[in-house]
Amino acid sequence: MATVERTQYLDFDDDCGTVLRMLTDADFYRAKYEALGFEGLQITIETPEDADFGVLARYRTESELPLPSWARKALPDTIRVEQRDCWDSARSHGSIEIGIHGAPVRISARMTLTPYEGGARNRVDWAFGCRVPVIGKRVAELVAEDVCAKAERDHAFVRAQIAHYR
């Protein structure tokens, strides 16, 4: 499997405790995904043994990837997504697992929330994998670019939502 890694830093003006209150609230995830306009949204609380919070979101959305013709067979236009976000509040560590039905792509991330310049910083270490021979690395790179761009865009919504947790 071809794998591409990226590190992203998402900064907050609020302290780690406030950020964690938001990131461990299922209502936050519901509001976020509804604001993003995802179809068929289902939110389920599923907490794994190694965390104190976990949420699974299932939804449909249109792919926004500007795929070249050689990659269109690997990733469909309308995608069904399962995204699991988990947090261990005591250690301020989290994880993300994203599955796209019918696509040979695997997306995961490890997160660490730390104090940063009077607020908090979420360091997100992404891993993007693709099981397609020959073009897998390039497909993983395209997915990485798209997911990281969306994470930055979504972060603006997240920063606005945090006011509800102060």
C-alpha cells in the first residue's frame, strides 16, 4: 500500500480544557456535519477502550477532488463516508479513522492537543494510504491535499463553535 503522511497544526484562542469540552461533545459533531451539508447523516457515540469519548459519523457527500481521468476509477463522484473521532481527555490525545466505501483509500490521524501561545494547538499527524498498484501514491497524495484543505476550511467553523463551550 502506498502511504503519504502530512502534519497539520490547528490553533485555537481558547485553552485545552475548553477545546476538549467541544471535541468530546457529540452535539458538536452533529452541528459540524450538518453545517457542512452532508446527506444521510447518522451520529453514534462509540467509545473505544483506549479513550473516554468516541463518535462515529456516517454520511454521503459529493467528492470535491479534481481527479484526473486516470484516477476516476479509484474514487467515485458520490462517496459514503464513515468517520470515527476518539479522544482520551486525560492525555489530550485523539484519533481519526475515515473510511470511504468503494474506494481503495485509508485515512487516519493521530492528534495531540497542547497549550500554545495563550490558547491551544491540535497537532494532527495524518496518514493516507491507497491500495491501487502503480498510481496508489499519486491517489493518496490527491486525497491528502483534499483532506488537509478541508480540515483548514472546517477549522474556521470549529473556531466559531467553541464560543458555546466557554
